[in-house]
Amino acid sequence: MPHTLLVISGPRAIVLFATLLVLATAAAFGLSRLYATPRTLDLTPPPEYVAAPVPVTADLPAATPVSGQLVDQDWLERTARRTGIPQPALRAYADAQISRVGGCDLGWTTLAGIGWVESHHGTIDGRSLTVDGRSEPPIIGVALDGVGPVAAIRSTPESAQWHGDPTWEHAVGPMQFLRSSWEPWAADGDGDGVMDPHDLDDAAATAARYLCASGHDLDSGSTWASAIHSYNHAQEYVDAVHAAATAYAQRAAR
């Protein structure tokens, strides 16, 4: 029995081709997700992103220069009032820029944007930020147990010493570092001889080193966005940090 050749032409052929193309694309995407390399870094930003930080209307507590401070105190007090950033946090961000601890051009507003999104500069959930840049009580992120939007990352005996969970990893401190991402880049931002992720001076300096790891200055849109994306692998995170950093730059320039 001879074979019958089915010929489809015209609009039906176009529809069929488009349908097959969609199915092939979906299959390829599914395979790429299935066999993609697991993420090893999830710094667990707050569950809800904000368009920009809300300015603080109350008077911010005064602060005197601390040992080793690099930024000018008058600028610090004036900019803290304009931006609503607590002075200890602003000092940490500005000193990290001035010291060039990261080895690249990195603006304090970028670190401030990250600090806002991660922990509201160490004041999230009603915490207070001490003069030396520590949150009271300390910030321990959610368990990275694979439930919901977070990755599943097992803790190690070393990281469990940070957060007390022998099973699941947690990010800690105002800049929300995992121990695995802290140790390669840890910096002593305030020169006290200790590198502590709960100390915002150290955490900001370490974040600067992490962001500058590519060796490129963060003075263009592409390199900046790539660095922020490496800090947290979500476009919403990049957008939120950009919005906060832009808002701070505008307020500081007033």
C-alpha cells in the first residue's frame, strides 16, 4: 500500500509551526532548569521588595567620630539627615568607599542600597543600631531549607557556630552573609582586629570586596548590575537595590 504524503499549507502550516516552536522552546527551558548547576549563594533578602527607602522623619541620634573613621563628620551628619540613613551605617558605607577596600570604584550609595534591602541598615523588625554598627538583637536570616523562594543549603559545623542551626544554613548580619561567601572576602572595616559579619563596618567592607571581585569598576550599568546580581541572583533584587541607591543619591544631593 503506497504511503500518503500529508501536505499542510497556508495559515494551518503557520499555526502548526508556531505551536511546535513553542513546545520545543518550553522543553528546552525545562531541561535547562532541570540540569542547571545548583545555586550556592542565596543571601535571602526581605520577603517583600520596596521601590525605594522611606525617609526617616524623626531626628537621628547624634554620633561622634569613632576611632579610625575616614569620612568627614560634618558630611556624615548632614547626609544622614538628608537620607535618613543611621549615622553608624552611613559611616560604614562611606568608609568602605573611601578606603577602596574592594579595589574598585564603588559608591557608598550602592552599599546603602544593599543595606536597605537586606536589613533596613540593621534596624529591620524594630532593631536598633549601636554606635559601633551592631544590630540589637543580632540579625539571623531565615533557614535556607528549600521551602518557598529560598534555596536548600545545608549548614556546616563552622557555619552552625554562627546561627545555631545544625541542619540548614542561615545568612547573618545586616548585610546578610553566608559563611561560605563571607570567608573568602572578609575585611576588617573598622580596624579593631576582628572581622565580624554582625559589625556593619566589617560587613560593608566585605560587601565592597565581594562586589569588586570581578576587577571592574562599578561605574557603568552593565558592570554594576552584574555585581549586584552576583550578590543575590534575582532581577527584582537588582531593581530594588538600584531604586534605593538612586533615592539616596538624590536626597544626598539636595
